[in-house]
Amino acid sequence: MFADIHSIAAFCGNLISAEMYIGDVPEEKTIPALAFPPPRIVDGPGNLASFRKTYTLIVKVFEDTDSKAFMAAERIADAIRYPRYRIPCLTEDGTATGEFIRIDKLDLQMGGTGEAQLTLEWSRQIGFERESYEKVNTLTVMERVKSDA
């Protein structure tokens, strides 16, 4: 999950030149800024082998004016829309993995003065932990089986 947020933050940071805050957003922040607070997580059953976690992340865009904040957030939204709502996944060192985060829902609205909020929703299917058993390698029968013949 944190890799997802870092991937989204890197994607947005490549589009907008701004201070980035991941996690807690300080009261005194540099303008322009992008903030990535912890997401909302809802889980549910997926199938017999896995469960589904749905993440909702509110990306906050801070600018001097409402119109600048809206334009910056719309630039990010369009950059997500055009490549079919896909954001490249990155490793911890920032290299692309070849996988993507598929955004299921994207919503843009104004927050406070000079603040736009971009809401991103995506899901992950995660496999259950499986119990492991030691396999039988050899079976030795010590007694004869009675036959009718």
C-alpha cells in the first residue's frame, strides 16, 4: 500500500513542481504543495483464495489561488485519464516495476481557499495465507491385504 502511495506521489510530482507531503500535512506548508494523507481502506471478500482491499486517497493540491489549484489538479487528473487510468508502480528505489495501479474512480473538487482535492480509488486483490503441510514422500505397507481368491 505504501508503495502505491509513493508511486502516485512520484507520478504527481513529475507533473507539478511543488513541495510534497506524504503522511501528515503540517499546519505551515510551502505553497505550492501536494499532500498525500493516509488513505481510507475498505476490505471485503474477493473469492475463495483472496480478499479485496479498496483504497481511497485524497490528494490535496495547494496553490496561491483557487484557479491555480484547480488547474494543477486538473492537469494531474488528465495525466491519469489519458493513459487509461493507469499509474506506473515503482520500487522503493524509484525504478519502474512494469506493473500499474489501475484507478477505478477519479473525482476532482475544490477544498478550502487555494486547495483542490483529487480523490483516487483503486483496489488490490490479496491472496489468503495458506497453511503448509509436509507432503508424504514414501508410503510403506507392512501387512498383506486379504483377498477372496
